[in-house]
Amino acid sequence: MKLKDLFGLVTGVLISSVITAQDSVNQKIKRYNKIGNLKVDTSFNSAYLEDFMVPYQEFADLHNCKIKVRNKNIKTTMAARPHFFSLLLGKKNRRYVILVNKKESFKGVHLKDVPSEARIGLFAHELMHIRDYESRKVTGVMERGLQYLSQKGKRQVEHYTDSLTIAAGFGQYLYHWANYVLHDSDASDDYKHYKSQIYMTPVRILTQIEESLLEQ
């Protein structure tokens, strides 16, 4: 191979590498859409953002929180949690992540199958987890984590979070979510049983809504 041809080949490889790297950077940048302190996976942004913004816009106290919504293989439809290492940086620097299940073989409820009103109830519930974390010091957040090690503890946390959701004015949406999961979804019987043991049932949600109205 002549020197001229070798030089041309090397130059071509270098240019190709730069273009590939640039494309990779662009794809990474485009993976999330940013709305204030909220970062949303582009697939979530296109399919569910409108419903997500219904409760998010109402919870002004969360607008200063750094929240990322992203896809991951998890054991439930969605989950909200603090970024562990950010807990060590002080409350102002905390970051939170809301995970959306992307596992196709998941035996529970897939977000894409959930009706709009029910989705809003689920989104409000996950945002209330973040409100709960925000109200706690580091030790309090860790205590929440320890509660998840037992079924009794999980039930206490999830019932409390459902109560926060109702108090925030999203009780009817939460009812639609719970009713869909237990009565209308294609989730497995084991998953439905688990949900009925850990979260408020539709009847309990309606009862608490009525009780809260009587207290006003």
C-alpha cells in the first residue's frame, strides 16, 4: 500500500470514529427531555408526560427537587426512590429517580395498558413518595428503606403514601388506579394478591376520601 493510500485510509477511519462518537453523544443528549428540575426519558415523555404533569404541576413544593424519570427492569409498575449518594450531599443536593418498568415478561401491570385516569393516580402516588422523602432527614429516609425489608413495613409505608395522595386531592385518581389493578388488569393473581395486601384497596380509598370530606 502506498503512503498516500495509507494516509487516506487512516484519515477516513479517524473521521468515521469522530462521527460515530458525536452520534453517540447526540443520542445520549436526546435520551432525556428536561423541564425545569425534571428530567424525563424521551419514550416516557412522548407517551405519558401529559398525564404525569397533571399531579406534578399541582405539587409546587416538588418543583425544586431534582427528579429523573427513566426506564428499568423492576418488580412493580413504577417506583420512586432517592439517589443514595445524593443523600450524603445535604438536602438541597438530593436527587430522586422514578423508575418505570420496561420488562416485557413482567407479570404485573404494564404502564402502557393503564387508562389515563388510573395513570394519574399512580403518578400522584409516586410523587407523594418523594414528598415524604423530602420531609425527612437522612436518618428518616434510611428508616423508610428499612421498612421495606418486611411486608408489615411495606404496608405501613404504602398506606401512608396513599393517604398523602388522598390528602393532596388525588383520591379519585388513586381509586381508579387501585380498581384497575385489582379488577381490570391482566396482572397475575399472585401480583393482585400482593397489591391488595400492601396498598389500600379501592373500598378503603373511597372510605378515606369520604372521611376526609367529613373532616373539612
